[in-house]
Amino acid sequence: MRIEPREISLRKLQLTGGVTYTLSLPKPWVENMNLQPQDFVRIDWRPSGALRLTPLEMLENQEKVININTNNIPKESVHDHLMGAYLSGADSIRILCPNPEDRLLQKHIRRFLKNTRGFETIDETDNRIILKCLIDSSEMPLTASINRMYSQLSSLTKDIISAATEQDIRLLDELDEREAEVDALLYLVERQLSVALESHLVASSLKITRNQAVEYSNLARSLERMMDHAYQIAQMIKASKKIVNQIETSLISQLSSWLNTLKLLMINIRTRNSIEIEESRQILKSTQKEILEYENKLIEERKLSKSDLFNFRISESIRRMCAYARDFGEILLNLKLYDDMIVKN
């Protein structure tokens, strides 16, 4: 029976010699994979019970290459195309261009290399630039990137609290670098997700299922959103030197509460304790309610002073950080229940 790509066929098991079961492979597939007698085929036994067959030579020699011709795209979109190639899991990016020394092109490439992890320029000719990823997506655990993102976020939040209480905005130096680091780590996680969804070998090496990979990406996205608001609060404090000492103490207290709760949720990436996760989400919900009541009181007075408006904007960011942290907890529950799921035949 002939079978084409994406088609399904049924084949009977054969018993050979009374001890070995054999199953014939579709001839078109064998020819398409360039397999010969005695070649090795990798067999993966999936948790679902399914078997996956992959030619061993194909796994060892596969490389994903994307060509970007600058003559066919707007010059302003070169960086976006490079990021798209990165996130899609490309191993090499070949930039075909009439003038590699073009200043705008070089600017886009420098920005791309700064915003990503692992890519380097390995070759440059008169009309071509080759960028290659020097790290294996399967070598860096997703949890390592997420922990690094959390470390940057918690560090900045602690500096915000110290700057507000000690009146020392020098603690908020290098804001752009901190935010850029979190963005780059998010891109790395999303790249790994893309590769893991396509390659079962990467997913196996990372020791996660594809379902878990998606949820880890959601965790990273939540941390990045929280970092955006922490960055916004820090920017407001740096830009408002004269009224920084008028930040409401209740807001600092709520920010501290959010930070402690997020720390507990981060621990539960490993422990996944349902009680602790739900308690944390309830604390965050209560904090959101308190902040909303505070904002309503400010609005009721209608005439907001410069100090009131400053506090209102900070409270809004903290409230949103609490919302993203609650989402973070919900994702952890999803991961726990997925782990607890039993598949029955």
C-alpha cells in the first residue's frame, strides 16, 4: 500500500521466528529519508504509548538555514526579520545584501546580536553576511532562563523599594540594561519553545513535554510583563526627584508584599504545592483590591495634584504586577495538574 506525506496507513504486525515482532516501513518514506539496508533508525517510546521513528543520520546532520535578501524587504524591517528567524529556531541566517557595509544594515545587525543570545557573525563577503548560533537550544534548561529573569526582576524591585525609602535614586542605575537582559532571556525561551515543539529530541533533552514547554514560555512572558511595570516605576522615580519622597508608604508595603509572594511562587516552579500557590494568589488578589480602593479614593477627589498623579501611576503598575503574578500562579497550577494527569487506555 502506497502512502504519501501526512497520510495514514494500517499495517499488520508479523511474528518472525516466534520471538520477534516486525513491521514493514513504507517504501516512499524509506526512499525519501535516503535509507539503505543496515542504516540505523532511532525509536522513541512516547508516554502516550506511540512510537516515533527518526533516521539517525538525519538527526546528526540537520541544520536550519534562513536566507534574508535585503533587496526584497524594507530596510527598516531587517531587524524584525532577523528576530523572526531567531524565534523560529534557525541555526544560521544568511543575509544577502548588495552592500554589507551599509550603516543602517550594520545597525540592525548589532541590535539583533545585542537582543539575542548565542548568535555571532562568522563570515562576511562582498554581498553576504552569515550569522550562526553557537549554542545548542537543548543545552540551556528553560528554568535557568526563568530564574535569571526573576533574579533581574526581584533585584530591580528591591532597588526601587530602597530608592523610595532611602531617597537614593542612584540605586536605579543601568535600568535599560536590566530590562534588555530580561527581554533577551524571554526571546531565548521562546526560541527554545519553537525548537522543542518541532524537535522531540530537544524536548527530551530539556526534560519537558511540549505541553510543559508552552507553559514555561507563559511563565517567562508573565515575568517579562512584570519587569515592564517595574521598569516603568523605576523610570518615574528617577524622573520625579522632587516628589519621590511623597510616595505613599502603603504602596511600598504592597510592592514588598508582591515581591514576597512572587518569591514563593518561584519556589513552586519546583515544589508545585497547590496550597501555597492558591494562598499566594489570594494574597495577590487582596493586594489588588486594596490598591483599587486607594485609586478610587484618589479619583473621588477629582482634582489630582502632581503628587497624587505620581502615586496613582505607581499604584496602577503595582496592581498590574499583581495581576500578572496571579496568572503566574495559575500557570503553575496548570503544570501541576498536567503532571498529576493519568492516561488510561
